[in-house]
Amino acid sequence: MLIRCPSCLCKSRIAASEQLSNETRRTYNQCLNFNCGVTFTQLTSLEKIIRSPSQGSHPPDSTKQPELCLNPNQMDLLVGEPMPCIG
Ligand SMILES: [Zn+2]
């Protein structure tokens, strides 16, 4: 996800984030432009569900989607707590 600096409109990076609720996450961003360097926060929130699961929600199957399952070395700061998996 590209997040532009609000000051110079260059790319920024997400340095850290925190989950505020199941629907909202705050990211701490830093502009990559050395001549700017603005830091700022941004909120990412669920707006609405476009399509609900046809048969209800179920945890991911670790044999089919291991990347979605518990991994203590996971470095993706945008992903919240890993889900417990089946399988
Ligand atoms: Zn900037």
C-alpha cells in the first residue's frame, strides 16, 4: 500500500503500527524524501463489508494457507495478531 507524505507527496514507509480495534489500525509513517522526513500517523479502518462469507467465517487451514497462520517471526507490521488455524 503506497502512502504518500502529506507534505511533499513522496512515498513514505510504515515504521510501526498498532491495532486499535478489530476494525482500526494506526500506522506510524516516515517520508522517504531525505529533504523532508516528515513523520505522521494514519488510521486504516474498515468502512463496510462488500461481500460476506457465504457459509460464515472459519479460521484458515494451515495446510492450504500457512502464511496466514501463527508465525512468531512474522515481520509484516500491517498484519494484526495471527489467527489460530485448523489443520
Ligand atoms: Zn515528505
